[in-house]
Amino acid sequence: MNNDPVNIFFMLQLNQVVIGLSKDFNDVKQMTPYCKHIVFFVSVMLSFLVGSAQKRKSISPDVMSFKTNIQIDGNLSEWGDSLRYFFDKQDLQYEIAQDNGHIYIAMRVKDGSWQMQALHQGFNFVINAEGKKKDGATIVFPVPDRESLRALARKDEEEKNADIRRGVLGTVRGIYVKGMTDVVDGLISLENNYGIKTAVTIDSSDAVCYEAVIPFERISPSLFTSQTLAFNIKINGIIMKTVGGGRSMNRYGYGGFGNPYGYYGSQPTRREAHQEPGVWFLLPLIKK
């Protein structure tokens, strides 16, 4: 259970009940058995709600999965019932896997505002072949076409897709790559000859799901069994910090800081900015 307004309201109401009962009965010994049962029930409910509302902690992988049946179509059924790892800062579930020639990544985000940032800024996946927590082979997807987004915004309400997320996905024209072997940095076609594939869909639970695959040869001319790679995953964006006044920037104002696909929002009058660092983890390659 999360900290949405309904849950918070319910918790406040329960708390008011406890306070009211406490005022009516100065000593627990004076309560009737019925009142004692009410107080006990309310206390249990409060403990449950507080415990379940606490933020889920991050879980990072310590071993690479080996999978041979992954289709890059945004359908995460091949990954099992749930993705095992979690980046708490962005409410992002993920899983990473390999076969004997490819690295696979899957991500899922359920929170609506993080979904919108992911669709406008892209899921960001980095692989450093030297096992160092720094730039390496990078893939960013989706990357909406800016002109198509503007055209979408100008449409009459009846012409727009009822689900704005699907409208944004309809503007995607390519995959942004950087640091790949034998691939020029920039946008590449969705249907390319480099073996790089990506997909984003909205599943039946209303979560935004992402999949991508990168061949070993695009990461490094030679990768070997037991070689440790460094990985970074995140929802792409810029973190803005207001300095000395000005308007704070909401999540949709992220982006546009040195990125050709940035999504611009309202700007604070004075600001400091840095890229979202994401989460790093190290995993050795395996062979089967």
C-alpha cells in the first residue's frame, strides 16, 4: 500500500478514533471489553498501514541470469511473474540477463509520473566493458520526435489519443545510442542492422514495460567468460535544484540539459543541475 491521499486520509481517521477513545477513557482499566477490542483493532490497523506504507528498499542484482527465449517486444512474460530487482528512487523494477552473445535488459515502472518522464526522456541503460562505473555503451529509448510531439500537442482534444502515453509512443522514430562499437553516436533506426533492438509497451496492469538487447560485439570487440561488466540503469532526466529563490521545477521539467531529445518545462530563475545518476552494479559474464 502506498502513500496516496486515500490511504493517508484513512490513517488520519483511524488515528482520530484512537485519540477520541483515549480522551473518553483516561485509564485502560476503565474501558469495557468492547472498547478494549476497538482500541486493539484500531492499533493493529495503524501498525499495518504505517508498515506497509513505508518505501520499498532498493535491491540490486549479484548474479547474471542466463536466458535464451527472450523476444524484444515489450511483453515481459519471458522474465517470469515479476522483475526481481528494484531502484527505489525511481520506483523502477528491472532484470538483466544474457545468452552467449547478447545482453538483455527489462524494466517496468508503475507510477504514472515516472511513466511520463520515461516516455519523454527515455529509459537509460549503460554497459561499461572495463567494469568501471563510468560511461560505456549506452542506449536510450524511447526518444520521441520533438516535432511530432508539438504536432500532437496542437491537435484538437477529440483527435488526441485517449491515453497520452500511447500518443507519445506514436512519435518515436529511433533509438539513441552512444559509445557502441562500429556505430556512430546518435539516433539509429528502430529496424537497424546492428542487432540493437528495443521495445516499450503498456501492459494489462497499466505499467510501462521496456526491453532491449545489445550484442556483445557492440559493447566491446571481445568479451570473455567471467569478465565483470559495470551496468547502470535509470529513467533518464536532469535533477534541478533551485538556488536563491525562483520556481521549483516539476518532474516534467526535467531534460534538455545537453541532450538532443530533452523535454523542456518551466525553468527556475536560478538553478543547479546534474544528471540523474541512476543505480550502478557489477556483474560477471557467465557461459552455458
